[in-house]
Amino acid sequence: MATVKFRHLISVCEALDLKSKETKSCLIFEGTANGQYRKVVIHLHSEGRNIATGTFHKYVKDLGFTSEDDFRRFLDSI
């Protein structure tokens, strides 16, 4: 499957209405999505980079998606 960039992950976090907080070295998205508390930490200055496969699967799980395809369908819908 095609790679996903960090900017896509940020778009999904914003579409899920997770609140963002910027620290010195990272961007933290947290809040309730799909009835569960969710928290995702993204390093600053990584917006244009591709997400490594293992890291991407962890983000998919952390955001409450059942699969990579579920994440991609949601991304395509926003």
C-alpha cells in the first residue's frame, strides 16, 4: 500500500477533534474519539516525512481504527 505522511496523520487527528498541544520537541494530540481516550505524540518537523510501517500500525491502533484500510477510508473521507 502507499505510504502515509505525518501530515495525513495530523489531518486525521484534527478530524477526530483531538486537541493539540505543542511542546518543545513534539506535538501531542489527545482527547476522546470513538468513545475512548486517545493520545498520539508526533515529533515536530516530521510533517512531510513518511511514517515507518511499524509506527504507522501503532498510530492506527492508538487512534482506535480496526485496520490500516479503515484508517485510509477515514482519511479519504475528510
